[in-house]
Amino acid sequence: MRDLFEEACRAPFPTLNGYKLTEDGYELEFRKSDDEIGRAELAQDSHFLPLQQGIIDSAERFGSASALLGFSFEDYKPWLNYLLVSKLAFPKAGEVGNIRHQNHLDDFHGRKKPKKKYQKGRKNLWDQSALQLRFNPFLRTKYFLNNLRDRINE
């Protein structure tokens, strides 16, 4: 679900590759869409466009309904916490399988090297096989606790 949240909030323009110095200041340099990665990114954009449009179209009505009913962020917070824990920390095997194989493009042109402590080859939950996700009952708990430990030790 983490990719779904990210894709729902993605920018309406291609990946920003960098900045170019001009006489007037800086100009944004976006990825070209005529190569393989650019075409895959366009396909990704069109796949998630209905989701983004639905969020935008419903935001005003949702806000009005919430105000009319007297709901505040504090009223929605328990539900949001439930969604974050159940969908991000403990997703179902089918949920992982449905979005894991989309064209998710985190392209750093091979120049971004992870820190040595992350190069140990440790997999995260989303890299596990569908069988592991479906039949290993403590797998999600293990990764959740490992993540908490890593955040505490940072």
C-alpha cells in the first residue's frame, strides 16, 4: 500500500531529473518520455489517473460533509491509524501482489548508492514471495519489529 499512497500523490509531470542554470535563474529539467523508462512512467501515470482524479473530485464534498457533521481530524485519527497499521505494516499477501509488480520508477541513473548499513542485502516485507506472505504467520510482525528497532537505533 505504500506505493499506492505515493502514486495517489504523485506530481502531474514527469520525474524531475535536475535543475539547469539559466540567465533568469534555474529551470527544471524533466525526464523525457521517448525512452523506455519515460514510456513506462507514462503508463504508470495513466494507470493511477482515475484514483488521483477521484481524490480531487471528492475532496470538496468530503470536506463539506465532515464540516456539516461536525467531524474533525481527531475523529478520523483512529481510522487513519488503523489504515496505516493494517495496510502499510501488515498488508495481506494479495494486496502486496496486486501493486508490487506495477512499473514503480525510482530511477537514480545508477548514481545513488545506498549507505553501507543498507547494503547487507536485507530484504524488506515487500520483497518476500507470495508464499512467504501468505503462509508465514509471524513474517509481518518480524519486519514491523525490525523496523521499529532500526528507527530507535538511528
